[in-house]
Amino acid sequence: MHFHLMRSLPVCRAALSTPFLRFLDEHGRDPSQFLERFSIDKKTLVDPSLYLPSHLLSMLIDSVAKSTDYNDLGFYAAQYLDERVLHPSLENQLLDADDLNSFLHTLISLRHLQGSHFQLWLEYKNHELRICHSSSLTETNRSYGHANEFTTFFIINQLKRILGSNWQPAYLAFHHQCQPKAKITGQTAHRKVIFGAKNNFVPVLLDIDQIPSPTYSLDENNKGALTRLTGVIDTFWEHEAFSIEFVAHLFGVSERTLQRVLLSNNTSFRDYVNKKKIDKSIQLLNQGYSVQCVAEKMRYSDPSNFSRAMKKQLNLTPTQYLEQQL
């Protein structure tokens, strides 16, 4: 999942620039000289209500990187995070989170307070809960890699609040291509960093049957219930143990309660999951996988069942869909 939204005019909290400027200051360079180019002063940047175009932050990061010549600038800048960098509402709710589920729910649901310059979502694969993120910055800019690494270590620093100050991810994955960086590799338990991965992500080893129930409720009268429910479905639906029973267990409610939440929003558990399966199937077909292979990957009993499911969802069989793409 990557998005290139400079054309949609993404913005970010102005305070996100302060860790990079503090790093610059610590290395004997006056940040005010950089800010003069953009007609901004340091006092303006800490205004909690100020958002700036993400392109401006990209230019600033590029300038700091060129001036200091640090290829792991994103890692070092993340060490200068303080309470001013996070939106006050996000900071306060993260401090109140006392378990992994409530922490992740807060981080995902309030990420927009930091700006529209990045995406944040969860995936569950191979006994790993992956906290994934992507940036709107242009991939060819030097700032793209620094921004990815900054966000990763922002997430890691926040996770240490919950998992302990000595916690380290087993490894890290980054979307951008890069030569190995000793400082970043040293922050992982297995001394492993993957560059050129499909997504940026921080893995947290977690067995699916050991995931604790969320501390937030799934009251079907609560407007946030659907968001919380679909967030959990989106994270775990591809796992072989996934079922409505599993999701109900996570929330500590009955399967009927889950169905009521979905029915009140004109869908059902089966319909929502089927749509996820078809959406993923289309992605795989577009990547060149055969109908037989997609049916197997999506765990349909045979290609004909896959064909019927897609026909019901899109009024097209996989073969008809592929013919339309020619």
C-alpha cells in the first residue's frame, strides 16, 4: 500500500520538523538560516495548530541531510522526539494506553492528527503483527528514505512505552532502496534490515491466540464500533484461523453483537469478508497470477467457487474481468 499524493496537497504538523532542526542545531549549524529560506521561525513551528505542506517538510529534511551528511538522519531525528511533536490529543491518549491493543487503536484512529502525509495500518502475517506505514513524499527525493526511517523509529519509541524500554523488533522492513546502515541494523534483535520491501513496517511477534482482548468496548450504539470492528477484520482476515468466532473472542462479545454492528451499516460479516477477498483477488489477477493460483491463495475450494464469488460481487467472472483489462 503506497500512495503518491503530492497532487492531493498533503499536510503535516509543523512541529514534525523540530526533531530534524534540533539534530541540525546539535551539530553546530544554526537552524534559523534554514528556516529563513521558507520564511518561518522556530516559534511558529511549535504552534500545535499549525500544519504545513508536506513538500515543505521534504525540502527541509533534504537540506538538513545535505548539511550534516548523515545517511541515517531519520533514526537520529527520531531520538529528538518530545511532547511538542505529537498532537496534544494523540499524546495524551497514547499516555493513557496501558496495553498493546488500546495503544494501536489510539495510534491508528488518531493518526490523522499528525497530518495527511502518511498512512498507517496493521497486517498480521507469519505470527507477526506488522505496523505498516507509507509516505506521500516523492520516492526519488532523498527525504523519502529519511522520512520512512523517522516514522519507523517514532513507532518503535512509542511501542517501548508498552513493551518495555529494552524491547527491539526482530528486524525492520523499508520500502526504499538503500545500502545497509549499521546504526539502524543495530536497533534490531536479529541484526536484520530489509530494504526494497513491499511496505515499511515494524513487526511485533505475536501468536494469534495470544492476542489480548481490546480494552475498548464494541457497544453497537457507539459510532466508533464499526471502525474498531472493521479495523480488526482488516488486520486478521487472511489468517488461516480467522473466523467470526475469533473476532467475537477478541472483543469479548457474542457473534450476534458483531453482526448487529455490521447490519446497522448495511452489511454482514460474510459480505464484508467476501469483499476483502475479492478485492485482494483482483490485486493478484492484476499482478499476473492465474485464476487457479488466486483461488488457492484465497482459499477457495476450487476455481469455480472463486468464479461464482467474484460474479456475485462484481457481476464478472475472473476470466471476464481479465478480458476487460486487455
